[in-house]
Amino acid sequence: MQRETLASSSSSSSSPSSSSYGNPPPEDAWVDTYLRLLPQWESLTPSNQPIIPVSVSRVNQFDAHRLDIEMSAMLKEQLVNVFSLMKPGFLFQYEPELDAFLEFLIWRFSIWVDKPTPGNALMNLRYRDERAIGLGGKVRTGLEGPGLTVGQKLWYCVATVGGQYIWSRLQSFSAFRRWGDSEQRSVARRAWTLIQRIEGIYKAASFGNLLLFLYTGRYRNLIERALKARLVYGNPHMNRAVSFEYMNRQLVWNEFSEMLLLLLPLLNSSSIKNFLRPFSKDKSSSSGGDETQCPICLATPTVPFLALPCQHSYCYYCLRTRCSAAPSFRCTRCNEPVIAMQRHGASINK
């Protein structure tokens, strides 16, 4: 009897445990477990996030910088026109302050409010914080990423606006005080030497950064490299958003006008006119003008002189200048060579 009671008690005690192990878990238990462990898994494996290499055109970045310079120059020209009626040279002594003010305005209404600069906007570029890449988030085109932080924006303003202003003022002050011409061991001469060394180091570092930029396509200047502020495309479907047709046309006309300004002073207008005179159809109109006026300046001669042998009247200064410039000068009325000048019976050879 005792054995039967023990067996029955043991069987009764083991039955709940067997029934508990035999019941299946709920169907959505794996979903709850996955959702609970997913944040921990993502935090432990950030390196598994794929990083798509992005290649931004170097020409676009250089063009954006050039367009920003042109925009600043346009604003400066308009601001100078406002003070055009004031004392001449008034803005010349405040030119560094004016440049710093314009750069601050561009920074305030573009980078500070998370917008691209005018040049970057035309070239479809924006600044991205390169330090935040690979910390999570969906990656589709490789252009994703947050903009600059508040600290990066402030340091960008300090370096571009404040740094350039202080450096330009320091250079102008040292040149005005002639620190370079002072004694060898004076404080001014040492400060001038230090300025020259700093400028040389900065230029060497800028040249090295340029080589790295041409090789990698990242960080076109030292400020962007120090702040890890990289330029990427704002719209992945539009790499270059500006048409260069108008710009190319303007460049052609500017070069053509500069060529004309260079060549026109070298040409002798009277020689060209005399060369084309035989081909002119209306010869009577050229020879039938007012005989009392100088054919060069078209005014009444104050000191009249006659060109020999044709006896046409000229101003003394006009005729003397043309004869000195061209030994084979011909009369502009009759196209005959002028061999002498005469006034009141007294002749002066050329």
C-alpha cells in the first residue's frame, strides 16, 4: 500500500512538469523576441551598414567656388555704387570690413540656415557632415547624410569671415607701418618675418590639399578638410543643374572686346581710311565738305595751316601730329601726300 501511494504521488508530481514542457509556445512569440532584440543587434553591428562610394565632380566644386566669388563681387559692386556720391576713396580704407560683411551675409542666409551657397545651389551641391556617415539609417544613393552641425557652422564662419578679415587687416597694417624695412632684431621685423612664414606654410598646406583634392575629390580647401564638411550632390538625379551656354557666350564676347581694345590703338585710322577711300562709291561727298573746317577734328582751325601741295586747311596740332605719326601721311580730302606745311607764306618741312 505504501508503494502504491508513493508511485501514485510520484506520478502525480511528474505530470505537471511533463505537461508544461509539452505545450507549444504562442505563434507570435518569435516576432516579439525579434522586435525586442533588433535594437541591440543594430547597436552592436554598426559596421555592417553598407557605404556606397560617391564621386562628386571636381569641376562642379571649383565652379561653385568661382560662382560664389562672382556673387560676392556683384554685391560689392552694387554696394560701392550706393556710396559713389561720397568722398572719393572713402570705401577704400574700409574694404576689408566690406568684404567681411558681404561674406557674413552670404554665410548667414545660406550655411547657417542649412541652405547651399549661391554657387553650390547652381551646381546642385550641399554640405554634408562626413563624420556622421555610417552611423545608421537607410542608404540608397550614397548621398544621404545630415548637414553641418551648429559647431561646424560657427567654426566655418570664424575661419572664412573672421580669419580672412584679420589676415587682410594684419597684412595692410604691416605694409603701412613698413615692418619689413625696420631693423633686423626689432619686434616689428620679427612679426613681419613670422607673418611671411605663416603665409608660406599656409600656401604649402593649401597646395598639398589641392593635390589630395584632385586625387580623392574631397575637401577643396583646408577649412572643409578640418571641419569634415564635404560637398555632395543635393539631387541625385541632376549632377549639373546650370547651363554654360550663356557663360560661354559672355566669355567669347569678353575676349573679343579685350582683343579689340588691344589692337585698335595699334592701328592707324587715317591709313585705313586712305586705303579704303579708292573703293568708296561716293567720292564727291568726301571731297565736297566744308573747306573752312579741319577734316581731322571737324572744327574751325584755331591755328590754321595749309597742307602742301594740295593747299587744304588743317589745325596745326592735328596736321603736325598726323605727319609725325605717319611720314607718308596723305591729305584726308584729296588723298595726296603731304610734303610740307605752310602758314602765311612761311613753310615748315615735315
